[in-house]
Amino acid sequence: MASREEVRELVSWCKVNNLYLNVDKTQEMVVDFRRARRDHSPLAINGSSVEIVKNIKFLGVHIAENLTWTLNTSSITKRAQQRLYFLRKLREVHLPSPILTIFYRGTVESILSSCIITWFGNCTAFDRKTLQRIVRTAKKFIGDSLPSIMNIYITRCIRKATYIVKDPTHPSHELFTLLPSGRRYRSIQSCTSRLCNSFFPEAIRLLNSG
């Protein structure tokens, strides 16, 4: 398998550069959408088997083997709700709305929008309503308007896509190619809704609609 060969090259590179690969802290997650699924043999590094897991946490984002985001949104919801307690306490001491808004953006919205362009597009409707419910609760505490979770997602997508388009050295720059008209970008063909709702196709649609 190509993945096994990549791991062997990584192990060899670590040895050459006097680095130690800790197998006990290494995990493997297998993403396989084939109809006829089969058991995968454990990955072996330096004679030790690597643990196979159903989900991992990478840069604060929970990634499941079926590429659904319910586990991730549940974790985000729990952390955001914990911080709503402090927002409510600040309201009880009658802090002004601008101060409460600053606190909300720094402690609650920052959690809700963490890596949002990666996972929000493929969230279920139930998960989106759960996240939006937190925004509505914060809005009641603050007494002022707040951007919805969908608006945050759209804003972040456009901002990131614009950055990629302006940077020719970005690895994904070639995915944003203009049509002969020079006004719209070429859409990315997708055979699954998972790909259609992911960042790059969605960012191109947003750029074209804007």
C-alpha cells in the first residue's frame, strides 16, 4: 500500500536525522468508504503495532473515520456552553453590551468558529441548530445583535478563498482557475455531497455568487 510506503520513508528519514518516533503516542485512523469493506492489518513501526482508532483529535478538531462531525460539534458545544456561564455572570453585574460582546467574541465565538471552514459545510442540520442555539443564548445575555454561525462560516470561507487566490505560492492556488470570461471561477466537479459541501467547492460558489 502507498500509505505503508510513506510510513517506511518517514521512519527512515527519522533515523537519518536522529529523531525518535514514539510508537506509543502514534495512532492510525482508516477512512474507507468502499462497499465491500475489509479488515486492515495494523501498521507496524520498528516492530511495534500502531493502535487503530475510530476518531482522532488534530489541532483541536475531532475527526471521525466516517468523516462526520457530530463528535466535533458536541465537543465545541460543551466548551461553548461552559463559557456562557461566565457571560451570564458578567451580565448580572450590569456590564455594558460592548464589553459583553468583546467577551463573547473572545471566549465563545472563537470556539464556535475554530477551523469552521473545515467542518461546518458537512454538518448535519441538527448540529447547526445546536450551534446556533448557543449564539441565540449569548444574544439574549448581551442584548445586541450577533452574527449567526452561518454568516461566520460564509465570511471565513470568502476570506480564506480570497487569500488563496492572491497567493500564487499557495498549494491550493491552482484550484481557483478563472473561466475564459475572466469573471467567474471554474467549479470543482464532485460525485458526492461530502465533496460538494467541503471548503473548496463551497468557496468557489461563494466567490462566483459575490
